[in-house]
Amino acid sequence: MTEPSAPPPAPRDRRTVLLRRLRYAAEAAVGLALLGGAGWVLHREFSKVSLADVLAEFERLPQVGLLLSVLLTIASYIALLVYERLGIAYVRAKVSLLRSSVTGFCAYVFSHNLGFALITGGSARLRLYGPAGLSVGQIVLVSTFTAWTFCLGAALVAGVSMFGEADRIARLVAGPPIVTHAAGAALLLGLLAYLLLGIRRRHVEWRGRRLETPGPVLTPLQIVVPAIDIALAGLALYVLLPNLPIGPVGFVGLYVVATSIGLASHVPGGLGVFEGAMVLMLPELPTESLLAAMLAYRLIYYLGPLALATTLFAAASFRKPRR
């Protein structure tokens, strides 16, 4: 006797699958386009740069600047751990400060270096928060909450900088500054709308699920804390660059725009895409100095924490879970 065949999928399910595939294809196309554009910019700008000159500039980096970059990197990751705690508070989970710090640090470092933050960071949280008793749903919510929190902080910094540094940012799209002003205004208005919505305790229906807004305490912190983190991360690169034509506030704005483009490309660490965007926005800097500073920044902000996070993740993974 043969088993009855499964019923054909509903039209709505087919549409959902099709739209999901189209979204993935669009994301891949955008990523490839950004990577290709970055490759063209880097080839054009760095084709006449010799490795010996870059290494010579790297050796001439000031010790004070390197030390400040390390300290600012540490402060930036501390701010990251703060909004890991915001995510824990949002899902109302009981997790020790030590566990959330180790888990958040590993998740952020892996997502920074490997890309695809929700996958890489979520996998680290699943491995380290699972033994603490968090459900899969809670872990997914923490990952989504923290990723969204970063986007809110980036929107605040980018929205402000699109008015102060509109001419430089407009070079990325080869358009007039008015386009940059409009994009900045849209970001700031969107943040204001989210703030007004989030400070009220209510439920929002999204894709058939009922989500609770963060409330009057978490919502403002969602915007302010990641903005501080982004500012510290940008300053960690700023102190390595000599003779900048703009101040630290303006530079942080350029940094968050370049970082956002790198994240949109889904290239691990935004490698190449971030550098290409910075080259376009800072044409006054000598190419050798810019490349040497970015190399040092990659070592300090990305590879150094990656080695530490890998060690912590391995040690935490082998610990016996508490009953």
C-alpha cells in the first residue's frame, strides 16, 4: 500500500519562498557590486604604491597613536558589551555579567571578522547561552536586538554626518550634496519615529509574530550606546592617521558610512570595501600613510580581538554546563 502523496504547497508559501530567494539574490548582487567597485578603486589608487613604502610608513606610526588606538579599541568593545546586556534585559533572561561579557565579546568579534552577523554571532550565542538556560527563541531575539541596536547607532552617526560632511560622502555616489542631505534627514526622521514608538510599552505585529517594544529605558539606550561604540571605533583609526584635513567628529561620520558599506557587502570584515570607501572620501591623504594606518587598525581592532575571542570561545565551550 503506497502512502498518500503530500499536498502541493499553497500559493502563499510559494510566494514567500520566491520573495526570500529574490531577496538573497539581491543581497548577493549588491555585495558583488560593492566588492567590484571597491576593487576598482583600490586598483586605481594603489597601483602605483609599493609595498616597501607602505611598510616604511607602518614602521613610522607613532607609539602614542598605537597606544591610543588600543585603548580606544578596548573602550569600544566595552560599549559593545553594554548593549549585549541591553539584549539580555530585553528578553528578561537571568545571565551573569561574566557569561554575557564573554559571549557578547565572542559574538561581536566573530561577526566583525567573518561577516553575516546574525549567523556567526548567533551561532556563538547559541553555543554559550544554551548551557545557561536560554531558549533558542531568546537567543535569536538577543542576536536580532543587538544587530538592530548597532543599526540604530550607525543611523544616528551617519544621519548627523550627512549634513556636516555631505561633500565627502557624496563622492561615494558621484551625486550632489543635496542627495546626502536628504538621506541624512530620512535617517534622523526614522530614528525619531522609532524613538516615539519604542518608548511606549506596546506590542507590534510583524510577520505574524507579536513583538514587544523596548520601552522608555531601553529605547534611548539602543540609540545612544551604539553611537558611542561607533565613535570610539572610528577614533581608534583616527589617531593612527597623520595630518587629517577634518576633525575627529567629521571623521567618525565618514568612518560609519564606510563601515556600513562594508557590512552591506557581506565581505568578511568589509575587507577592501571599507578601505575603498575611505580612499574616496579622503583623497587628500597620502595613499601610503592611509594604507599603513588601516593595516595597523586591522591588526588592533580585528585580528587582536579575534585571537582572544577564539581562545575564550574554546575555553567556554569545553566547560561543563551547570545543571
